[in-house]
Amino acid sequence: MFASQIARVEEIVNEQNEWRGHCLNLIASEQVMSRRARAVLGSDFAHRYAEGHPGERYYQGTDKIDTIETDLKRYMKKLFGCLHTEVRPISGTNANEAVFSRYIHPGDIVMANSTPGGGHISHQRAGSVGKFTRNIVSFPRTKDGYHLDVAKTRRLIRTIKPKLVILGKSLFLFPEPIQELCEVCDKVGARIVFDGAHVLGLIAGKQFQNPLAEGAHILVASTHKTFPGPQRGVILSNLPAEEWRRIDKGAFPGSSSNHHLDTLPPLLITTFEMLAFGEAYAAQVVKNAQTLAAALDKKGLDVQAKQFGFTQSHQVAVDVSRFGGGSAVSSLLGENNIILNMNLLPFESLSHHDNPAGVRIGVQEMTRVGMKEAEMQQTADLIAAVLMDGKRVGEEVKKMRAKFQKVQYSFDDAK
Ligand SMILES: Cc1ncc(COP(=O)(O)O)c(C=O)c1O
């Protein structure tokens, strides 16, 4: 019974492994782990529970995971130079919820980036913040749409006195003005939460703003976008111990029970990789994004934020409305083994979400497998060939990818 169905499941997994291994994977929120990080997935830890903290669990049998989790916290603190780290959230959204649940009460005012402004759904009414309050005010933006308007935001904070100011976003090209908002936030008693889900690997590699050093109170993030680990979340902070304990309770029991132990060992291996190679990796990511943006611009595509040098992160945003919009373009590129996603651009309203003007491109995964500036030029050529010349390039993409199969910036080749 079910033999053929199970065989089909196995076949699909193999097909996925093979297929995405020969694509240009350019989704800005995705990443691959090193061989050695992947090798420790699927262990006995996948079956176990370990509620609580190392050394003070509610179950027996947790000695081994206690060692892993204790080391993970220690090396995460070293990597980010902070006092506290919470590694139990199982995703970025789960980490956000752990924090939001401790700070936001019904009726409180929260400020965040709107969805067209690049903000994440968990910062909106429909997402996590919306479970705690409906008073969510979007940051005013500058005319170009990719920056927060500091003067207007300061004025607004002074007037409406938000409880939380949530910086960081999903379409995230440039740093946020943390330092510029610190004083006014302090004055009105607002905590600054920086959602670094997308840019955590760039922060670790010292190629993006350091939110905690610039004055953010809490850094929340995913561990699997530019940070090249398994799919989990993390919370980092230098807050006083008493306030940190509230967040700790937000993670457990507030927003999780068991915390998916299986992905802790690979996260520890990835943390070692980032301590050793993070700066080189993150520098190449930013260089690659800037090279790809300039190359696409040269091809005549409408790459966003040109006046600001296109990007300072792993992402590139392109207005593709003249090719039918983000939905049509991402499907067409997908048929050619170039995988990216459609994205609202700042000048659009939410009602465009089914076919927004933009696509978002992330170069972090292809950088991790060793692509550099020459391959970014080639990637721009391939995208332009599909969109502007109507060519089919799937086979060319396969050939290009064949040379980039091994994860770099890792200990995979070490004995
Ligand atoms: C800014 C931001 N925060 C949070 C998240 C959620 O992360 P996760 O998918 O790990 O829950 C995302 C996801 O892409 C994001 O872009």
C-alpha cells in the first residue's frame, strides 16, 4: 500500500535537488547550506524535545543538544558582538512574534515600513503586529521611495509616540536611518526593533549597517537568507537583563514549545563558517549585486534607485512593467531556469500585488556557490536575452550553473 506514492515523493525530492541545482537561483530570501551543515540534518535530534534552556530543560535526554545550543549562543554572541542571543525561534516571523508579543498591547501605536515601501507582512495588520494592535502607521518615504523621510518621521514619532519603531524590510536596498531616529525614540520611550531577516549575513560580514551598534534595541532575523544557514530565526540584543528576560519568555513559552532541534547543529556549523569567511562572502555579495544592477541598467532595463548606486545589499529591484509586469516576467524567466520573484515597487498600491511592476533579484545564493562579477555580467546578458530578444536560454543557464555546484566560504574542503 502506498508504495508508488512514497516512491513518487522520493522522486519529487530528487527532481527538486537536480532541478534547482542547475538553475540561476535568484530569490532574495533563499540560500543553500554547506555540505557539512547539510550532512548533520536529519539526525536523531529531529525526533526530540528540549523545552526550556540548556541545563534547565523540562525533559530528560537533552545533554547533547544542550552542548550544541550553548555553543551556538556563545558563537552567535561572538559573531554579532552582543550580550544576549535567543536561538529558539524557528523562523524570522516566529522571532518577530516573540518580540512583538512582549511590547505591543491593544491600541498601542507601532511604526513600520508599508508593504509597497518594502515592509514585511509580519509588520502589518494582516500579520503578526496586527494580532496585537491595529494602530500601525507607515513611515513617510522620500520621493524616490527607497528611503525613509527622516525629518517627517521624527516629527511623526514626536506627535504619535509609538511604542515600537520597526525598521528593516523585505525589499531592502539601503541601510535604515537608525542613528537619526535614536534620540526622538528615546524621548518618547519607543523601542527600535530592526528586522534584519534579509541582511543578517551582510551584518555578520560587516558589509551592512550594524543595527545594535547604531542604537537599535533589538535585532530580529531569519538565519537562511543572506545568513547561509538552515531555516530558523534569531533575536539579538544588548538590552538590560531584566528587559531581555521578557523577550526570552516571548520565545518560550510565548511563541513556541519545542524548537526543532534538528536545525541547531547546522546553524552552529554555519556560524563557524561566518566567523571564518563571513566578511569575504558578504563583500562579494554586495559587489555582485552592484555589478548585476549596473549590467542590467546598461542593457536598458529600468533598474531602480540608479541615483543612489542601485543597491548596498544583496538585492536588485527592476521595474519590468514594459515587459508585462512582475508576474509575467518572473514566470517567463522561470521557464528559462532563472528563478526570481515579482515584487511591489514603492510607487505602487497594494492592489497591484497580483502583478506588480517589479521583480526583486537576490545574488546571495549564487555568490555562495562561487559566482563573481563575470557571472553577474553573464546573468544580466541572459535576463536581457529572454526579455528583450525573446530568446530561450534554459540550456545556457544549465551550462553556466554546471561549473558552480560547490558551496564556497565553508569548511567543506577541510579534512
Ligand atoms: C523583513 C522580513 N522579516 C521577516 C521575514 C520572515 O522570515 P521567515 O520566512 O524566516 O519567517 C521575512 C521573510 O522574507 C522578511 O523579509
